[in-house]
Amino acid sequence: MISQLHDATAFHFGSDNYAGVHPEVLEALATANGGHVLAYGDDPYTERFREVVREQFGERAEAYPVFNGTGANVVALQAMLPRWGTVQCTSAAHINTDEQGAPERIGGIKLLPVASASGKLTPELLIAPDPDDVHRASPQVVSASNSTELGTVYSPEEFSRLADAAHAAGMFVHLDGSRIANAAAAQGGSLAELAAGADVISLGATKNGALAAEAVIVVNPDAVRGTDYLRKITTQLASKQRFVSAQLLALYEGDLWRRNAEHANAKARELGARLAELPGVEVPLEVEANAVFPVLPEGVADRARERSGLRFYDWPPMPGAVRLMASWDTPDESVDALVDAIRAAL
């Protein structure tokens, strides 16, 4: 037994990746342990997860468990693109800003980012492929994040309009769903309703209570080629895949994904509302999912961090703003502590 090396009473707002593993997910890992089963996905937990995916996303849907969100995005986009194609996304998209160039470096994928104040793509922002132009990378895939890096959420109607426009222009649609649970909980719908129109989904789990577990969900098999091979090439094929799939089952076979996301969203809304009441603090973006972007007077964030010991980060794209992320396990006491620390720093 190892010694506990961290303070298990500390809860921060720097990232929902800070949070631990939900007890029901840990229980699923223990259930999947013991004895020998076949490796590389030929196990009953992976097969059951495939069944759950077909039940939720349609009979043609295929599931490919992977380790992390960057891997899911790289595998998905590689499988969707011809060599001459490019991916349209917003300039704030995770694939463009926070994946260390993995799509370009690992996948050989050119990104075509466009500016969007809301973090959302709209049909008006899309650039249609020109089959007669051999000099420029051809837009072949549209990638949208829900929720976005700015914490905004596509409604099912918004996403459906975007998908329809992309398909009408001859492009496929990828949904980066690392926080799709938060988006669906915010809208009150199912995962399938929120993702309707997507050909391929990067299904998130790690940020919502899992441990190194995500999945590529191919809703439209006609949109991909060689997904199995690409998952192996990009080092995203788990040998002991039962432990990845067991976590995905714990979240998505029932309603744990929604319960976790609803809690995180509620704590974020509470935090945003309370901070907006403080003199000198602005919360310019509506809190739709589990992210809050308050704008603080100069020096306040540093003083609040120093006094409270709470971790959270500045958000350079918005002058004076910080990003606060609520998690599935954010307690009331931590919300109180952060609000008190910022009030004192003001």
C-alpha cells in the first residue's frame, strides 16, 4: 500500500481534470478485475459498451475506446480525412490551441481555424470545398466542440443547422465531445439528441469522473476509413481494454454521466452568480456548462490564489479574465472559499 501523497480535502478550479475518479467508476474497475480475459478489445466489457453505443446512437454506430481526448480527436480526424483535406474549426477549438499540434504533428492534418466570439461555428463561417482548386487544402471535415472552450453550448437546433450546412457542402462533421455530458445536461437532452448530425464523435469521460477513458464513436461508418488501424498506429489501442470499457460503461450505461455533469454545471452557475454580485467583478459570458470566465481587477486573481491556496488560471484571450472550472465533485465549501478569497482580494 502506497502512502497518500496529496491532500484529499483540497478541491481546486484550475481544471475538471484535477478531479478524482468517481466511486462508481472505481467500483466498475474492481468488477472488471480478476482472472484472464482476451486483450485488445475482445472482452465482454468492450462488447457491452459497443451495444450501449448502438442503443444510444443507432444500429450502425461503432465504438473505439481510447485513452484520452487528444488521441480520440487525432484518430477520428485521421479516419475522416483524405490526404488533401483540411479540418475547419474555431480558433479557440481545443484541437487548435491545446493539443500541442497533435493533429498536425501526429495526424498530418491541416487545420483551418476561423474566428468566433462565441466559440461556436455557424453555417455562415463555413468555407465550402472547391474541387477545381488544387493549390489549397480542401475543407473536408467540420469539427465543432460542445461545450466549447469558452463554456458555450450548442443547442440541438444550432448543431443540426451546422451539420446540415456542412453535409450540403459535401463535408463530414466531427463533434469534439470531451465535455459533451456537460453540454447535454445543460440542454436537458440525451447525448444522441445533442449530437444529431455528427458523423463521428469524440466521446469524453475523463473530465466527468473517469480515469484515462474516452472513445471514438463512429455514427456514420461511411465517413471513416481504417479507424482500427489508425487507433493502433497512434498508440491509442489499450491491451487491457476491459478497464477502459468498464469505465465507459459505468458512466454511459446508466445516468452517471448526467448526474456528474449536472452537479458540475450547477456549481459553475452558482459560482458565476455569486461572483457577479461582487463589486468590480464582471462575468461577461453566460455560464452554460461548467466553465466560468470572470473578469477581475488587476492583481485580484494573484492575491486570491495566494490567500486561499486555490488553483485556477488566467485566461489570456480575455484581458483580466480567469477560467474557473467546476467538477463532478466540487463541494459547496470550495465555492464558498473561492468567493470569500476573491472578495477579500478586492
